[in-house]
Amino acid sequence: MVTKPAIVILQASAHDLAGTIAAAVDGQVHGPESAGAAKTYTKFADHLRALFAGGIPIIGICATGILVRILSSELGDKTAEPAVIAVSEDGASIVPVLGGHNGANRLAAQIAEATSGHAAITTASDTAFGIALDDPPDGYVLANREHIKPFVTALLAGAAVEMNGEAAWLADAFPPAPRGEEPEVEKLTITTTTSRIAGGPDHLVYHPKTLTLGIGCERGAEAAGLIAHVEDTLKRAEIAPASIAMVASIDLKSDETAIHALARRLDVPARFFTADQLNAEAARLAKPSDIVMAEVGCPGVAEGAALASAGADAGLLVEKSVANRTTCAIARRPDPITELAGTPQGRLFVIGIGPGTPDWRSPAATLALQTATDWVGYGLYLDLVEDLLTGQTEHRFPLGGEEDRVRHAINQAAMGKDVALICSGDAGIYAMAALVYEVLDLEPQRIAVDVIPGISAFQAAAARAGALIGHDFCCISLSDLLTPWEVIETRLKAAAEGDFVTAFYNPRSLKRTTQLARAIEVLSPYRTPHTPVVIASSLGRPDEAVRIVPLKDFNPQDVDMLTLVMVGASQSQTVTRGDGQTYAYTPRGYAKKRQDLAS
């Protein structure tokens, strides 16, 4: 997920300070259009809430109280909330407001160094010892978080700490007492180890992520079998699963369900290497195989992937074992792994964003847009989701050239990126989802694809106009660029005879001016002159316009390329309500049911 901190300003006077902070924390400046910020917003409060909901760290150059009042209604699980920091306009005061142990304290310290200000860190262990025991640095995991409170309480009461294992960030805070000067106080223990050991209220255990897990498997190996093999291997070697930094394999296996299931089970990333990269580790393998070499181009996948992912100064801790059509091996390096080698499996999110308004955008679409590193789409569609832009790379395309757009998105995902291919309406209705699968069918790529539905234009039009699709309906595209008109007209006749409410997509363009009129000619013999017709333009956008006219008064010339036309069925009706507005609906037959019951 793109989680660049957002440095949010209220006015142009804070722009220079925001730029200094952005450079220090690799963030992005957000501000009103008048402030010249990289990312603009319309409503400050709404923008802050959206950032917070998306897990984006917030650095507000404003009063602390402003952030508290705006975000107070959004608070929930404090272990999951993003960092929120208030910075005074002179950069002198930096206050972690929320998420102190989710990165806010560290960000505040970075900002203070950049602005020569003071970080007002108030969490107990940070204040007393200069470190956050429940927020270890990257590469370390606290195994028994449930014991942090009694441990820190005893520590603040004067207890002494004995260190087991090596961790510079802890050793600096708790240096050993000189010989003969150990005070007669309560003794606490902090252990840093890759082994499975139990902690307690007086014993904190940290697992350094110094181990990598190399995996090989037959095509289609079962996830349960791989997980059982790995868990048995870890148990026999007395290795704490939390010390595994990543799961690694050859790129030919990047779409193996079992490997990704294992990575999710261990809550670590999965990374993949080419055969050449694994072949470079041949001299360090304990159990090379000529058979594997012949099949995939390297003498060992599990051991090679473990070593390649751990680095040049690593060695094998557990040699290759075989079980359940899978292999695994474990490598260890001296220091924790904070930068991952290899390439992740790329993901392509094919996202339907709805008609355009954020109110009609699904939470799943919002999450995918925030998760993606790259956005691909027609420029207008990218503009419609710019409120969620927090540092993603945009790949803008003009209208048309759908195959170029889809291939570009697939190629970006094949490079290991998380890519959002943005569609208006629903991604599977006259949009890009079908073309994505068509291209992948012809040119296979080992990427993950997730199609995320959205509110389609015909749904939005029907809702704005009332309830025209309350009974059976169909959608027909009038574009004959890819479908011969003869085929389209056959479908029109079937819809007319079947008495479907019919939504027309792509009804008219600068070059296609006759198709809509012909479609109405086909439907008209099967409809009354008073059949309601919905004409909906620019749905969900500021210039939205929705009208209902009887079929006899419908004029195809009133329609442009941003308009959807929906013609009712023979039973469709209109009703004018007390507000003076006319609505269209298609009854499902409840009136007849009531009559039957009454008789």
C-alpha cells in the first residue's frame, strides 16, 4: 500500500515548512488549491477523515485541537490507527496526537531533527528510556505484547534489566551494570532470539526477522500440505515463526496458491526470483539436484531462494526437506532483514468506480485504489478519484485505445507492482474486465487479478429516476465498433419482444448518429407512446441531468456520448409525487397479487 505521510496544510504560508517536512519523511504535501500543494483538497475535514480511514500517516501543520476535533469520531482500535502528528507553523513544536507506537513518535523525532524543533513525546517508555518497547524498530517483533504493561510498570518502578541476545537498539537503552554494582532490585529480562521461548510479565521476548524461508513445490500442490510441512520444519528446528522475514521461491511459482497461502499464514511477504538469480547461489547449496536443474534451470529452488532472499552474508540454517509434494529450506543472516530482495507477484485491480461521485464508490474500490502503487486509466476517470491520490504513479491514456490501456496495466503488474486499472461504472459491464481476461488468455502472465464491482450507469440512472428496473431488464450497447450492427439489431428485437426494460449504452457519438434512432424504431411497435424513457447525463458529476419523457416525445438528438438512455417495458409507469417531481417505475405484479388475495 502507498503510505507516504500526508503533510496537510491549511494555507500557503505553511508551504515551505511542509516541503521541509516532506523531504525529511518522504511525504507529500496536501493543501487547498490556493496553497500550491502537490495534492489538493476541497474540504479540510473530509480530507483528513479520508486519509485516516485509509491508514495514511497525517502530519497536520495546525493546532492539535483541530486534529482532535476532526478525527475524534473516527477513533477505534488504537493498535491499528495511523500516526497523526500536529506541527506548529514555526516548526518548533511537534506533537504526536495518535498512533504514538504506530510510527508517530518516530516521525515526530524525524521532523524535529529537520526543523530543529522539539518532539513532545509523552508515552512512558519513550520518555523514560528513549525507546518504545511495544513499537520495536523494523526487523523486530515483540512476541508477548500482552505483557508489556506490567513489564513497563516494573521498569518505571526501578527494576533492573538483564539482556539476552544481541539488539543494539535495546543494548543502548539498558547497558549492563558494572561488575559488583548490581543493585538489589527486581530483575527483569529482555531476550532477543529466533528460538521459540515463552515470555512473561517480567520477561519480554523479541524475535529478529533474520530468517528467510525458501519454498519449492509441484504445480498445484495443496496449501494445507505446504503449511503442515513448514510448520513441522519450524517446530523441529525450534524456530519462532515470527523470525521469518519472507517466503521466497522461483518466479515460475509466483501464481501458486499454496505459496501465497503460506505467506498469509506467516503474515510475511512472498518474493520470487528468476532461474538465473537462483543459479547464482549454486555453490552455496547443500543439496543441489540435476533433476531440478534440468526442469527449471537452477540446481535448487528451496535452498537457492532462501539464500538469494537472505543475501550474500547469509548461510543455510535448515537444509532442504521434502514432504507433501513440497520442499523448504531456511537461511539466516546476521542482521534483521528490513529491505526485501526479489519481486512480489504483481496484482491487477480492475476497479469499477461507479458513475463518478465518491458517495457511490464502494469501500472495496477505495481500498484497492489506496493499496495500488500505480493507476492506469482514461484521464477523466483518474480525475474522478483524485481525492484518493497519495503518491501513486498515474498512467494517463486518452479516450479509446482500450487494448493499449489494458496491456500497459498488465505489463506494469507483471513487474511486481500493485496496479489499479480504473473503469467508470462497473468494471465488468462494457468496461475493461473482460478485455483483461481476454488478453491474459492469449498472453498468460503470472499476476493476480481482482475485479472490483461498481455501480453501473444503468443502476444509477434508474435510481435517480425512481425504480425503472424493478422488474426484468437488459442492457444493450449500440456501439458497432466491435459488434456488427446486424447482431445488435437482433438483440434489440429480442429485448422488444421479451418486454424488457432496456438500457442503451453508447447510444450516440460524433460519428455514430443513427443507431439510437433505429433502436427506438425497433422498440416502438412493442411499447405504448406513453412508455417512460429516462435520459441520464453525467451521472454522479456536478453537471448531472436526468429527465423522464414519454416515448412519443423522445428525441435522439438530445443525447450525447455522456448520456445513458433507458426505455421502460410495457408495464412501466410514471408517478408525480407531492414534491412535483415525476418518477418512473416498473411494477413487479404485487397489485395483481393483492387482487387475487382479495378475491
